[in-house]
Amino acid sequence: MLVEDDARVAAALATALRRRGHEIVHCPTAQSALDAFAGESFDLILLDLNLPDGDGIEVCRTLRRKDETVAIIAVTARAEERDRVLGLRTGADDYVVKPYSMAELNARIEAVMRRAARAAPPPSETLTAGPVSVDTAARRVLVNGGREVALTRKEFEILAVLARTPGVVVSYDRLILAVWQTSFVGRHTLDVHVGSLRAKLDVPGLVQTVRGVGYRLAP
């Protein structure tokens, strides 16, 4: 799904993507994107955040709430750090700032889709760390046995990696490689996702930072 209100930009982008074998559904508005998502299944969403009838951040949040596995790349002119942080926290898997080259966008699409292809269904296991239980097969997280916490795909994977070895520090590099399947992801991106994970779990002291090394869950 290509969510872009500028018809000329959308036409050029759709043409370039079709040449690479993608099937494109163009949605020029927030509402048309939500309507299309309700009726079809998508592998990837390219989402402009500046839409004529709504904020793309809210569209991203809604799409992620409906489907935690679909890949979302925010493609936008919003270059401020707070916008990048907000986009990632609301569920975007990547964030590309305009103007960009097609080579860069294609590389980011390939990386996101490659990670999705590698994500085979995990064996069923329930991981426990303090008051938090993680069902890896159902991809459910419960706090204190009752409150279910809705996490994005990356937040869930970070929690699952840490929950497999409570009390053990997982280095920044190892965590990035395990979750993103690449080393070409900055520490800042990881920190943003961990910050969002902490806020959603709302269990003070559970996700601990070992400065200069990595993260761990309190044993």
C-alpha cells in the first residue's frame, strides 16, 4: 500500500516500484488507506505522514493496532527527531525522510521484507520475568496475569530476547542483530523502541540499562 497524497509523487513512485515487481495499491488519503486495509492484506505499507484528512501518525497507530506483523515504512518530509521518534514508537519499522533516492528506498524495503521473510513462526513457549509473561506463539504479553499489553512487532521481539535470559545483560549489538537481523541499525532506534516498551509495560525497574553495554530484565 502506497499512502501518498501528491499524485505526481505517487505515480512516479508506483512506476518505479512496479518495475521491481511490487503490486501497488495507491491511497491518497488517511481514510482511503484505512478502508483499503480493512478489505485487503498487505505485505508492506509506505506511509506519508502529511495527509489531507488526517495525521499519518494516527494512521500508523491504527494500522499497527489492527495488524502487528505488517511492515510499515514512514516516508515523509518530517525530519525532526521528535517526529522520527514518534513514528517509530507508534509502530513504523523504518523511517525515511524526503528527499531520498530510489536506491535508498529500495534498500530499506528489501531489508524490511527480508526480516519479515526470516521471521518463521516460533515454537510455542511462555517466558516469565517478574510480573510479565510472554507467549511467543500467540504473541501475547500479560502483566500480573491479567493486563494484556499491546506491543509492536519490534517491541515484542526485544522483550522476548531479554525474557529468555532474565538477569543476563544482552549487548546492544546482539539485541539489534537478533531483532532487526542486521547490524545497520543505530543505537538510537533501539533506545526508542526500549523506551516505548518500558512505557507500555509500566513495570518500573523491569527493563534495566547497563550503561555502555546493553539491556537486561530484572531477575
